[in-house]
Amino acid sequence: MVLFLILGLSLSIHGAEKRLQIHQRRSVASRPGSRRRLPVVRHSSLPPGRRSIKMEASSSGITNGKTKVFHPEGGVDLQGYQLDMQILPDGPKSDVDFSEILNAIQEMAKDVNILFDELEAVNSPCKDDDSLLHPGNLTSTSDDASRLEAGGETIPEKNKSNGLYFRDGKCRIDYILVYRKSNPQTEKREVFERNIRAEGLQMEKESSLINSDIIFVKLHAPWEVLGRYAEQMNVRMPFRRKIYYLPRRYKFMSRIDKQISRFRRWLPKKPMRLDKETLPDLEENDCYTAPFSQQRIHHFIIHNKDTFFNNATRSRIVHHILQRIKYEEGKNKIGLNRLLTNGSYEAAFPLHEACPFSSRKGLHKGSYRSKNSIRTHGAVNHRHLLYECWASWGVWYKYQPLDLVRRYFGEKIGLYFAWLGWYTGMLFPAAFIGLFVFLYGVITLDHCQVSKEVCQATDIIMCPVCDKYCPFMRLSDSCVYAKVTHLFDNGATVFFAVFMAVWATVFLEFWKRRRAVIAYDWDLIDWEEEEEEIRPQFEAKYSKKERMNPISGKPEPYQAFADKCSRLIVSASGIFFMICVVIAAVFGIVIYRVVTVSTFAAFKWALIRNNSQVATTGTAVCINFCIIMLLNVLYEKVALLLTNLEQPRTESEWENSFTLKMFLFQFVNLNSSTFYIAFFLGRFTGHPGAYLRLINRWRLEECHPSGCLIDLCMQMGIIMVLKQTWNNFMELGYPLIQNWWTRRKVRQEHGPERKISFPQWEKDYTLQPMNAYGLFDEYLEMILQFGFTTIFVAAFPLAPLLALLNNIIEIRLDAYKFVTQWRRPLASRAKDIGIWYGILEGIGILSVITNAFVIAITSDFIPRLVYAYKYGPCAGQGEAGQKCMVGYVNASLSVFRISDFENRSEPESDGSEFSGTPLKYCRYRDYRDPPHSLVPYGYTLQFWHVLAARLAFIIVFEHLVFCIKHLISYLIPDLPKDLRDRMRREKYLIQEMMYEAELERLQKERKERKKNGKAHHNEWP
């Protein structure tokens, strides 16, 4: 009768429509007084071929409407409408002790009654499931916990104290949802949470200690749920240790290796490598992996089911489940993202790992620190290890622990830091060569014939650079600027431009190889992205028109081709308009430069008056930077508006479209003034007596007597330093200030004595959420820097060095921000850096063209070369040394008669301060005939020679560098040979291992059947 009573209770429990959380219970075999094994009692109606999986700890959960209670030794399973009792015998022939069986059944009936009582309590109708809500007190325990303790089982106090587990100290928190009680979206949330429990997830609620209106929903995925969805998501898990293949080595090579190893003992250890003793053994990197399968669970290495799936994987699985749960009737009313959009939930995030004992207390401080040294006591958790070995400033010179970053933050963020580290490492040779070019200019400065002639030209009087207020000046007054120009524009500049063009190609090609190695190590080679969900905005807009999806075969909203084209045209028009706004801003800067040159030339301070052009350039660059930062805010809103107007179908399409627009806007905004200075400044000004003017009023600005390259250097140096400084402040300083303000408000409201009691979910909620656009800002900053480093590098060889110094700081800033200042982002997978790689390739192509024009047009490299071979002392001798440059300065200046000045351009001074008498002639930079020639101020033959040489250099330089780039791309394979061999061997070994594992399992089953005296089957199971 007791047995049938239990069966009836089981039917009533499992017949319930709602699948709810059932807390863990003690099994019959594990209760005190029932430690001795019981004889086998098997119901005759149960199928004989049934095989239960032995679990490491007793657990109970509800899956697919059936309750399963697993026990470590035989145990009792309540499944649907069947009672399966498997109790192992003590020997082949043992008597059945029915009194012990009856006692066991009575104990089990008590457990079932407890479960039934709890189920009724949870199933009771309540508003927004407040029965699951616990007050914000970490030290209190639930009734379930009290019953467990009464049964003799102790709750782990350590798990309860670190804030990463449920209140019972056993269920780990995999995900956090946050909402407010005052939010009106109660019904949607209630349905959503009911369906969450129906999927098998366990839930617990807790009110906030700071604000009682805020409710935290803690979610935990049991083993059964994790296994089921890991199989659906094809999560790759380790199943066998890797066998590394060592090629055969000859005795001679072995001897050489021994000698090299002896020599290395005398060398210092590599300081950039992290101490392996502090890093954990990341097992999945040393094991072969395969998609998880519950049917082949015996193939996988499972030491502990609680830690088999790491925290990042557990959170990703839970997020995958939440994205597919309905909250309302209707085919489109599904997913957590929609609930976050409509405000039903305020936030959703996985928890950071926390140190239970910290040397620093507070709302944020102490969650990633430990009072004990990592060298003596080891790391408490992965977050503590990341802080000490990655985000700390003391390890700025060490390599990044990319495997640990990937394990904690996921493959997408890991790939970003891998790319950033690779880019930073590749900047070392570029920075070294750029510094060498600069130092070469410093060393050869005293031997430069051009700068010598400029400094010694005290008798050459230059024409005024602006109308009326600008005075005449000696050419020797620009001696300092001529020397500075030589530092950047010398004989090594062309070599450096070719080197940087080749460097950009080598960087991208070797990154593809590096990415392939990372993809192999992180099991991303065969990973394919899931079929993406359609954006809710797209569904709402085009829900009336549907067509069959060729992949899934399901009907989905459809956007007509005409509608798509019209939206793209409008978006392209918006992009064109914003580019026109950038050009207008540049035009305003040009007008400012033209106006302020005259103003500074008439300034009272002699320092500014004598350096009016430098003052104009410096202030114009600073104003330009402010305009750039203001327009960036506007561009973000415009890009968001245009991208939403296009109505992209999926999130990846939206992200790619938004990325392309933002990059185009910011690239044009950042580099438009630089392009103007490099290719237009001083090129279309006319000549004295016939200046070209803006709106027939303002005279266009001329270059400095020492050339236009000094202006370009100032533009790039100031913009690059200011932009990187501002970005670093916004990335770290802004979150630090916000988090400090949050802590300050909490201290004012609750006092300092309350700060020690905050649980981990409370600390993480007060941190700043990750950028809404993901890693967009981080990538954009580095891509724009890459453009600065390559596009105009011929004019500013120190750009790679500045980029290197910034990136060394950037890596640690980003690491510190991710570990300490931001909520833990959801771990997501990615195979590469996405659309950014194509943008990098485009910048590499553009850099070849721009550097060719900078060398040919902006610098004086081509005019000096033409003079040395055609017009100098060595003309016709095939030499181009410094002795061949004698007289170059005089040959590059033309003569102007002062009486030919226009009335509005005539200077106030007559130049009598130079020689005591009014000047009759002045000089200016150009190749024009003198005023007494047949065609006054016409172009000379040297001008046309220089122009032809410039055009020829551009064509030859571009074709040569492009050929070298394509040759390098062809010679460098995308996949390293050793990696290709490893992949082939791994595929072979995996097939062998799977075959051996299946064969071993079959042999074991045959032995069991023979031992039990049953006939074995010959077919494959």
C-alpha cells in the first residue's frame, strides 16, 4: 500500500503543468541508518535495457515535465508514471530483507511529502512571484536550507559568503536580471519568469540593499538543462588529452639543440612571459574537443559536473535560453532583448567572480583584490588572476594571458585583445625605423646643405606672407624651421614610406596567420554562427509581408527591393550631406587661418608677431580638434538615425552598417584638415601681385619659407596626442568618476558601516554597463590610429612611436576597465575581427597613395633630386650628394618687383630697415620668370621638370609598392604549415579515439552480458 501511495503522489506531482524549481534532497541511500546496501528489487513491468547514469552528487530537477531524483548508489528515480528502484546486491545469491525495504520506502515517502508541500507553496497564485522574493540579507537562510541542515547536511558557508550562489550555497548564480517593482510591465515579466522555470532553470529573487524598489532575479541552470542546450548549441568540450607529435630528429640536430640550451642557461629569463606557476592549467587548451553530446557523455573528461562547464559557458547557455522564451502570446513576443528594450527589465548580466576576503572594502573595491599575495597564496579566482597578471600596471611589459581572457570574457573580447596585442607588437619595428629616420635627420643636420644655405641667407629678403600687416623678413629668420623640417624630410623618408607600406601588408598577412592559430587553439575553426534572429524593428515594420526562409523553411518578414533601394538612397544622401558638413568645417578653419595670420602679424607681443604663422597653425589645430570632438557626437546620432532608417534585417547587418558609417564620418572628420594641409595649403595661392582670394576678399594662406611639411607635422602631432589623451580619459576616467559618484551617494544614504554587506550582484549592478555598441569604440579608436600611423607617416615618422607608447597604456587601461569598472559582458564567440579587417585593408591601400603624394608634392624631395641631377653643380655626372645641392635655395626662389604689388596687398613697411633704403625686389617660393623677362612671372622650364618628375615618382612609387604588397600577400600563406599538419593529425587522432572509445564500450557491455548470462547483440548500438 505504501508503494502505491508513493506512486499516486508521484503522479500528482508530475502531472502539474508548470515545471518549477525543486531544491536538492537527500537520497535514500545517503541517509543515516541506511548506509548498508539493500538487495535488488526491480519491478517486472520496467524495461530491462534501461541504463542510468551515475551522478557525483544527489540532485533533483524537473526536465520535460518529469521529476528525476538521482542517487549516488543505485537509488530511486521517480520518472513520469514509473517507479524504478535499482538496489545493487551484495552477492550473486542474497536474501531479500523486506523490513529494510519497508523502512527505506517510508523514508522516501517523507521526502515526497516535503516535495509536495513545497510544490503547493510555489504554485500558489501570487503577483509577480513575490513568494520567491527574499529580503536583501546574505546571512539569513530559507526553510529549505533549515530542513537540509536538520537532515544532517551542512551548507557551504564559503559559497554563501562570496555572493555567487543561491541562499542554499549550492546553486551557482549563472545570470542576473534586474527590474523595479514600480515598473508597470508586471504581466509580461510574470509570464516570462514562469516560462523560465518551465525550461528547467532555477530562480531566486532578492531585494536590493540600496533601493527596495530594485529586485534582483538570480538564475541557475542545473546539469540537465546545461547538457541539453549545450548539445543544441554544439558547445565544444574536452574529451581527450592532446598527443603532441614530435618529428624525428637527427643526432646532429639534437647535439646542436643541447649546445643552444646550455648557452641559454647563461642568458636572463624572458621577462615578458608570465610566470606559469601563477596561471591555472586551462585544461581545454590541452585537450581535444568535440561538440557535447549526452549520448556520448562517457567520452568527455568530467571530473566535476559543477565545473565541467565554466562560468562563461554557463552564462552563454542561460542567455541563449532567455533569448528564446516567450513573454506574451504572439510569434514575435519572445526574447530577453525585447524585454530590456521595452523596460520590463532594467539590466541583465552575468556576475563577476569575487574574492571572499579582501584587503579593501567597499561597494566596488575588494571584489577583484585579495589580502594575500598571489605569489605566496595563489589566485582566489580568475578575476583576481586577471587583475594581478593582466590589468595591473606592474605587468605592463608582459604578454597578455589571452587564454585566460578568453575563458573569462569569451572569444570575441579575447580576439580584440589578441589583435590589439599583435598590432602593438608589430609597431615595435615600425617605431624603431621611424625613430631611426628621425635620429638620422638629427645626425645629418649639420651636414645638410639646404638648411645651411637657409641659415646663412641673411641677404635674401622674403616677400610678406599676408596683406599689409605682415612685414618683409630675412630668409635666415626661418633657420630653426628649416632644421626641424630636415628632421622629418631627409634622405631616409622615402625608404621609411616604402617600409611602412610593406609593413601594413605584412601586419595584415601575419595577423591572418595569427588569427588562424588562435582559432585553432580556441576551437573556432569549424564554428559557424547560428542563424541570427530578425531584429524586432524589422519584424514590426514588415510583419504584413512574408516569404519562406530558404535556410529554416519558416515564413519571415520580407522587405521589398524597391523599399530597400529607396532607403539606401536616402541613407547615402545623408552620408553625403554630413561629408559636406565636414568640408564646411574645414573651410571655416581655412578662413580662420587666413584671417588670423594678419592679426597675429600685427600683435603687440614680439614673440607672437615674429612667429605669426606658427601661432596660426597651432591655434587652428586646437580649434580643429574641438570641432572634431563636437562633430563626433553629432555623427553618432546621425549614423544611428541613418542605420535605423535602412531597417537592417539582423543585428550583424545593423552592426556592420553602423560601423561603416561611423568609421567614414570620423575618418573624414579627423583627416580632412590634414589632407588640406598636405595637398592644398600653399598650392593654389598665385604669386605676389596676382594672389588668388576667397570670395575675392581673403588671400589664401602660403606655406612657411622653409616649406609646408612643418605645418603637416604640427597638425599630426597635436591631433594625435590630444585625441589619444582624450580617448584614454573617456575610457577610464569617465567610468571611474561615475563609479566614485555612485559609491559616494551610497555612503551618504546608508553610512560607511553598510558597505561591507553588499553582495556581488549589488556591486556588479552599480558598475558601468558595457558600451551599447560592444567593442565598437575600442576598435574605432585603434583603426583611426592605424590610419594616422600609415597614411601620413612620410611626413611624421614618429607617429608609430607615439602609437606604440599609447597602445602599451591602452592595453592595460582596457584590461583595468573590463576587470574592475564594467559589468561582466556576456561571453560571445567570433571567428575574426569582422568588418574591421576590410577597413584595415582599405587603409593600407590608401596609405600607399597618400604617402606617394606626400613625398612627391608636400616634401622637397623631388625638387632637390631634380636640381641635383639637372641644374646643380653635379648636373650630368649622376651624383646627388650634399655637394651637388649648393645653390639649391637660390634656384628654388623667384624674384618679385615690389612696385607690382596690388594696392590691398602692399605692405605698410617699405623694407628700409634691412639696407637703409626702400627695397625694390623680394623673393618668394616658386619657379617663375623674373619681372623683366618676356613673359613676366611665367613658369620656368625647371617648374615643368619638377612637375613631370613628381608625376613620374607617384606612378613608379605606387606600382612598385603595390607589386611588393601583392607579392608578399602571395608568398605568405594564410595558414601556417605546422598548423595545417596539426589539424590533419588531430582529425585523424579524433577518429581513432572515437573508434577506440566505442569499441571499449562495446567490449565492456559484452562482458557484462556474459557475466549476467544474457545473449549479446551483434549490431552497433
